[in-house]
Amino acid sequence: MAARNSEIRPIVKLRSTAGTGYTYVTRKNRRNDPDRMVLRKYDPIVRKHVDFREER
């Protein structure tokens, strides 16, 4: 059962577009979001909200 869940919701890294190298780790639903995810989150290194893009 757990193996099936990890296929649908893989763990992805979100890397800051500010170039600081800061990352968040989250899960996404592959059925609802087949494309790469982009979220606007806080980057503590530059002390701003910036876009974080999914990397593989």
C-alpha cells in the first residue's frame, strides 16, 4: 500500500530561483500536477518571497 502511495505522490525538491541554493522538500500529486511545480515561498537567505521551482 505504501509503495503505491509513493508512486502517486513522489518527493520533490523545490530550489530557489534567487540563486541562493536554498531548497524545500515536499510531495506532489502526480495526477493533478504532471508538470513541474512552481511555488512562491520564503527564502531566508535573501529574506524575501521568491519562486521555487521543482528540480529532478
